[in-house]
Amino acid sequence: MVGKNQIKLIASLQQKKFRQTHGLFLAEGVKGIAELLASDFELHHLYETADVFPEVSSSVKTRISEADLKKMSALSAPNNCLAVFRIKKPQPIEEKGLVLALDDIRDPGNLGTIIRLCDWFGIKELVCSQETVDVFNPKVVQATMGSLARVNVHYVELPAFLTETSLPVLGTFMDGENIYARQLPKAGVIVMGNEANGISAAVERAVGRRLTIPRYGSMQTESLNVATATAIVLSEFRRN
């Protein structure tokens, strides 16, 4: 049985201020929850309309109705389970190999997809500007499809981090070096910019090499979606 106050608390976690206040975030869907359960994220409580995760102790799970799940859920068509996990304390950034940095990414779907790409290409450290959408936004968590369990996401003052890191800093621009025609380093920080405005002036000053994905088609296409561009860039770094 779940009470009204509990439902209200869980639904409030859709907002960043309440996630920060309680140190909790939502995850929905069997795959995403299963990945997080297998990780070092701590389960606060699991809510199910059926016995989806029999291995989870009854002390931290509750059987609920579909109506109550819908009241808690951030989805228009909820699945059969919802979990609340504790937000981990910030950890040091491991500055080795390839690190991806995001400058003011605003779309939750883009951030979630980029986290999946980091997981796919073996990028363990994802560094985000303070203006980037919150990684624990339910739409971001949903879009990661569980990859959040294997990628360390950090929020920093990005210009300062890029200035202080010992790794080479490479950024993506419309007027940079052709990424297909240059040798790329095995270690470095790769910076991807905002969906509409690209890399900000403050971050640009810390970039040592400017890279671009050359355009072969219509000149009417202004730019690539940032998640699509990230996929191409990470693929090319790994291919090199």
C-alpha cells in the first residue's frame, strides 16, 4: 500500500529542486531499473504493479496499482515498475584516456543519447557545464536506457576545468580541421557545444584544437544534431 504523501514525494522528483532536496531520482522501465540495480547506485525503493524483480527484498519494494503508478510516473504511458534511487555524492574526475565535455546541452533526449554513446564507445567520464540539463531529469534517465549505470557524469565550471586539465582539449566547430583528415590523440577532452549556439566563447578560449565534421550535401543544412555529431566524433576518435 502506498500513501498520498509518498505518491506526492515521488511525483515531485520530476523537478530538479526536489531531487536536490531529497537526494533522490526516478528510474522507469525494466531495462533501466535492472541496469541501475546491478550498479553502485543505491536503491531507495521499488514500486511494481507485478512481481517484476523477485530478487529485490520486500523491505524496499511495494506492490501498487496501475492508477497509483500513473500518479507517480513521468511517462504518459507508464510501464509496470518505477524505482527511486539515491543520487551519488560527486566523485573526482579521472583525467585519462578520452573524456567528453558538454557545453550547455539543454535537451534531455540529447543528453540521454550522449550518455548511451559514451557507454558504447567506452567513455567513462562525461563532464558537463553547470548550464547543461540535469542528468537525473527523468527524461534523461529514460533516454540513457541504463547506460547511466556505467558512465560517470560530473557538473563543473567548464572553462576552469578545461584550462586546468593536463589533457589536450579539442572542440567541434563549423570551421575546424577536417576530422577525417587529421591524426587524433588517444587521450584528450572532446568538447561538444550547445544545440543552437555551439561552443560558448568562454569555453572556446580553452580549446587547443578545432575540429569539424565536413559537409558533403546541401549547404542549406546549418548543422548536425549534437547527439548525431557526438556519435560521429567518438567513432572517428576510436577508429584512429
